[in-house]
Amino acid sequence: MKNILFASSEAVPFIKTGGLADVVGSLPRYFDKKEYDVRIIIPKYACMADEFTKQMKLVCHFFVNLNWRKQYVGIYETKHKGITYYLVDNEFYFGGPSPYDKIYEDVEKFAYFSKAVLEALPYIDFVPDVIHCNDWQTGLIPVFHKVMYGSDEYYRNIKTVFSIHNMKFQGRWKINEIADITGLPRHVFNLRELESYGEANYLKGGVVYADAVTTVSPTYARDIMTPEGGEGLHGLMSARRDVLFGILNGLDYNEYNPKIDEYIKYHFEMSDLAGKKRNKEYFQEQAGLKVSDDTMLIGIVSRMTDQKGFDLVAYVIDEILETMDVQFAVLGTGETRYENMFHHIQSLHPDKVSSYIGYSEQKAHQIYASCDAFLMPSLFEPCGLSQLISMRYGTLPIVRETGGLKDTVMPFNEYENIGNGFSFEKYNAHDMLHVIHYAYNVFKDNRKAWNDMIERAMSMDYSWDASARKYEELYKTLEDKVI
């Protein structure tokens, strides 16, 4: 039996701010339980819902030295869907109203968390073969492990995997302060290890010291080795290419299943799409849109930022609404200018635009189930889950060819009648407009090809099973010391 410990700053259902939580909360359930004992450790935030915290039990407490600081660590335990969760308790660090505060506070918070994870192992009597670290918040675990614990017999055989879910966020702060916070020797703050552009960099530390590095899609693994996608660390990623693996994220097919989804009004499946058509009509009616099956309904569920391509949308949305028989169903929050933009556009076109500023799991599922197409014109997208969800619900994605979007969306070829969506390459508003026009024309004039595409999209297997097998192979490679 191999022991795997996932370390993360968030995991569903306990705490979520983004896709990281979905990955960490889902992937461990898909490993072969006969061969793998996979557990998860996350912070115990004060902002967690009472329904979760009241089920946790305190299993131990101890103190950890964070340089000159001596800090309390409480370890709570609970189970969810057969997976054991450990939660690190310290109200000084995790007592705020949200998981993340200001970066100068977070770098100390997650230095504490990283060291607490390692020192908790003897107390919980769980010696992992692999600690699987996720994003910059856990980047110091491989560093602490090699620099401070590597010679200890208890820790010597533990391997570390570091997964990058988003290269943009790196956990950077002043070297002097990080050295004071962590107690790491000054010699590690150099260009080859933790220093980056004059600052200490947690993500870089994780990449340098981990036994293997993964990203959430094969294309993103290549993207981060380029100046355009590497966010200043492309040279390091190229240097680590021999231990860099792109493993595509999966989707929880039990949660996202149009046959049983409790959030949608009418259920459907690939062999019978009548329920999808009824969902569209119901959504249009409830949203105050013109009820018409012939009108192309385009969905957007996203953070409203430039990274997600909203600057492209802003540039051409008026032209789209004025020249095509389309409607938009929009859900999300983000930059005020984009929130205001959709409020304004909805006021001008109340029969063509439905926008909900905020987040609702129910509304998200309804948009996925009701729309004809799903727009995702991201500047960069490490993996993306929305395009996988939309295909699961027979809603064809329109995406920019980047990261996981390129890996999962095969553009429609009308001559061979292949593909499961539409895509464009250059980050350009008119290239996006052109492919939306193309999708619109197929929807209007060639419904057979459109329906064939729906069938192909819904038949794709992007469940977590395939991803879990690849991680199992990676762990075995580490065990065999090939890396």
C-alpha cells in the first residue's frame, strides 16, 4: 500500500476560491484504493461552514518553530466521501474572513502551514511515500523537506511532487522578511534556488526542490517553458523539463451529469436530447429572453478578468448582438468594468442578454445545460474545467487555443465532419468574432453537423479516472527512483 498526502490551501467541499479546490477535492477519490491510501491536508479556516467544522475532531496538538517564533498547531481530522482529511488549526493565521488576505500576510501564513504539514506526520502516524504539493502556498514543503528534514531518517524516503495550477501566482516577497519568517539559511536565497528578480519566490522553491513537477495539461506544460507563458520562470521550467509532466485535469462525472443533475429542471442524455431543448426554453423564459430554439444561446461562466478574455468580448459584443440572432447567459464576478458592462448591455438588450453578477452553483449548472455554445476566449488557461463541463452537457465550446483548452477542444472540420467545438489561435477580438460567426452559421444552417458535434462532445471521456492512472504512473516512477 502506497501512502499519498495531498497538501493544499483549499479543497472542496470545505473551502473553495477556484479550480484548485475542485482538483484536490476530487482527484484523490479516483486512485486505486487497493494500492493507494490517499489523504488530504489543508488549513482549518475560521470561514469554513459550520456544517463541516462540527464534524471535525481534534487528534493532536503541538508547537512548530518558525525561525524564532514558536507557534501552536492543532490537527483536526474528518472524512468526506471516503477520504481522510487533516486540517491544520491556528486562529492567528487562519482566523480571517477569507482564505487569502494580503500577500505579506499570506507568505507567513503558508510558510507556517508548510512546516506544520511536515511536522504533523509523526503525530498523525501517517508516513507518506509522496507528498503532493499544490501551487505556491505549498511551495516551501519541498524546500523545508530537503533543506531542514532531508537527513532525518523519518523523512528521508519521502518524495515530493509539486503541481502548478496557475503559473501567474507565485508567492513572492522580500528576501530578508522571508528569511526571517522561514528560518531557512541565507544561502538558499540565490538565483538557482529561491531568489527571483530580487524577491523570494515560493513557487520557484517548489519547482527547484520537488522530485517531480506537474501542470494541469500537456499544452500548459509546454506554454510555461516559453517567455509568453512562463511568467518570468520559463528558463527554470525549461531546465526542469526532464521532471516536468503535463497531466490533464479531469471532471467529476457524478457531480456533472445531465441524467441526474439536481440543479437542472429537465434531465437528458446523449441518446435523448429533448430535455436539453426544454432546459433552454425554460431558461429563456425565466431570464426574460425571447423563447426561441432557433436563437443561438451562448453561455459564459467565469471570473470577469482580462485573463479570461473579457477585453475581447467587450470589444465586439455590440457587433455580435447587432448582427446575429444570439443571446448571452452570463454568470460571474470580477473587475468592476466588466460587471458594469454586462449590466449596461442587459439594460440595452433585455431580450438578448441575461447577466448575473455573483456566483450560484445552481445557475452555473443551468447555463451549462441550457446553452447551445459556451464562450471561453482565455488569454491563458492552464487546464480549464468549464469547457469540459459544457461538453458534458452538450454545449459546444468556443475557445482560444491555449493550455488545456487546446488539449480538449478539437475544432470543427466541416469537410470531414470531425471536432467537438470551435477554436481560434491568436488573441485577437476579430479572430474570436470570426469563429463565433462560423459557429453561428453551422448552428443556423447545418443542424445535423451541429448535433453530430454534440454527440461527439458528450461522448468524450474527461473523467478523473484517466488522470489518476497517470499520477499513479508518476508516483511509481518516483518510487523506482528513475527520476
